[in-house]
Amino acid sequence: MAEYLIYFNQQWVGDHSEEWFRERGPKAMKVIEEMKDAGVYVLAGGLEEDVDDAFSADATSGTVVVTDGPFIETKEYLGGLTVIEVPDDDAAKMWAGKVAEACGWPQEVRRFKPQGQP
């Protein structure tokens, strides 16, 4: 079994009405419940949209420095994520498709390196 990250950047969501977003919530929750029932769910969640509320920790100087705001200013930022544990890429693709369909916007998928690998 391998863990996969399914995620989206906030900018991929697009402009939609509040009603459209309200319709998406139950669809997304149904997929999460389906993942739990299948035993592949690890965690999932949407992130706060205001990146000004983010903070960063950087130890590259040899001393940990924590600052307010994102680490770098960028036009795109992470909007939400799901972590699943499945046997292979095909299963990860299937779940990513279900998430994309439920949410109504694209999802990217990346496999985690096995534990203990650099």
C-alpha cells in the first residue's frame, strides 16, 4: 500500500455562485465517506483561503525563524488536500477522479515517498 496526496490550488476552483458551492459540499462529503468505507481514507480538508493568516517556519540559517504570512508571495496557493492509502496508481487515479468530480475542479495527485527514503 502507498500513500497519495490529492490536492488543488485555490486558483483552480474558479468563480461560482454560493449556491454552486453549497451543492458541492454534500458531494465531496459523500466521496470522503466512500473512502472511509473502503478503508483508504487517511485525512482530508480544505484550507483557510486568507493566506495572510498563514505563518512560516524557516531553519535554513541555522536558527528557526517564524514569520507571519506565506513563505513566499505567489499567485497560487494550496486550497485543500486529501491523503489516501491505496495499492497502486490506478486506485489513486480512480479516487482523484471522484474527488475532482465531486468538487468540480481539477485535482493533482502525487505519491508519497516510502517511509525512511530520503
